[in-house]
Amino acid sequence: MNKKSQSGAPSPTELTIGKLATAAGINVETVRYYESRGLIAQPSSNGGYRRYGAEHIERLAFIRRAQGMGFSLDEIAELMQLNDMTDHLQARQLAEAKIATIAERITHLQQMQHALQHLVKTCQPGKPCPIIDMALEDAPSVSRQSPPKACHPG
């Protein structure tokens, strides 16, 4: 018989896979995929149905938060394993490496932003468009059929 909380909802210790997925804000296929990857434990069957508990909700919430911080599923699995072993020094090192990767991406994006800002500033009416010219610079050698188009044709 289903245990119900005072609100009438099933207890978090006996959720079906569908209710677990809904509670975690993901779909059932994602839960199954995470089980196949070993990110969450597959519970034993009870009366023909698997029953998921609060620990599954916590794991799924952890996965979503870690993904939101840019960790891959492989890195998340490593973090979870380190947490289970209480090896927090190694978890810290993994997080520090992720910070360095994010910093590199930010630097690259800022460089792209500055380059585009420069191109926009040099875009002058009646002259060849530097934005389009920049995009064509790296294109394979193709002879232009017509001269470059002017910016802001009047």
C-alpha cells in the first residue's frame, strides 16, 4: 500500500520513475540514462515497480547543479565518487581545473567580442564591409565574382 505524506502526495521514499523524473524536472529517459551511466543507483523492484527515494532526488539535483556549472557527466561521476569516498581534496582540484577551463573560455569570448566591436566601429557607409570581408578572409580561395559590397548601401 502506498504511503502518503500529510499532503496526500507519495512519500519521497517510494517514488515511481515517472514521479522521480517529474520531481527532478527531467524526463524518464534521462533517469534511465543516468542509471546506465552509474550516476544514480537503480533501486530494486518492489511489487513489479522500482521505488526511488530521497537520495535519488538529491543525486539528480546534484547532477543538474553540476551541469549548470559546466561539468560534464564524466566529471560529475568523478565528483560523486570522490564525495562517496570523502576525498574532498581531489574534488577541489577538479573544481579548480574547471575554473581554469572556464577562465580560458571567458578570455576567448572576450577576444571575440573585442574583435567584433572593432569591426562594427570600422563599418563605414559606402565602403567595403569589414565584417563580411573578415568572414571571407579565411574562406577557401574562391575568386570573387563581384567587388565587395559597401556597408549601408544607400
